[in-house]
Amino acid sequence: KLPGAWTVIDGQKVTMYGSRFIDDRNSVDGKEVMIAGLSRPAVVNDNGMYIFGNDDKKILVAQLQFEDGKMINASKWGSTDDVVKLELTEEELIMEGKLKVIHNIYSYSCLLIVTSLIVTSCDISPYGNPF
């Protein structure tokens, strides 16, 4: 994907991708979204996000990317239907804790192996190579 234009919507920097010019003056129905600097609100519907120029010509944006890297379809802006709170059972919470311990041990073991390889191959210790 090529870098898209960006703007600020609801205080968030948003990069827009997959935009195309819509060559008609038909009205667009949907949820209005205020974008700083525009004289008219954008409109979000199942097709995406329509952004209007001062001449009433419009572009249709397909995807939006947030600063944290998360990308959504522009048609989902402001919807909460893709947000689901995961609730774990007590058994799943116990399993989650065990998996975190295993992950931490594995990560630490990998760090020790890499450190050992670096020290043995570089011999950077002023006291000699302990390996």
C-alpha cells in the first residue's frame, strides 16, 4: 500500500488508504463525522467514508489506519460491532497464567542462549571467556 493522506478525526491521527474520486453529485446517506478543516462533515456508510471538497465533489475512502497501526474498513468508523470484551472462565484464567510463565521462561532462555553465543564468538569479556 502506498502512503495515504492523513487527517485528525476525533482527536486521532488517521491515515486514509484506498481512496477514489466519485464523479457524481448524488447525495450520500450515513453517519456524519466531523473532520477538522473541512467545511462539511464526512459521511460513513456501508461503502466507506465519503469526504467532500469545497466544490461538493467527493472521494470515497476504503480503509483507515490509526497511529498504533490498527487498520479498519472506513465503513466501520465509529461502530462498536467489532469490539468484543473477552471474558475468561476461572479455568482459562489459570491457563493464561501458566502460559505467561512458560512464555517468560522461554523468552529468558532464548536471551541466555543468544548472550552465550555472542560472548563465545566475540570473546568480549576483559576477564577471559567463561564459556
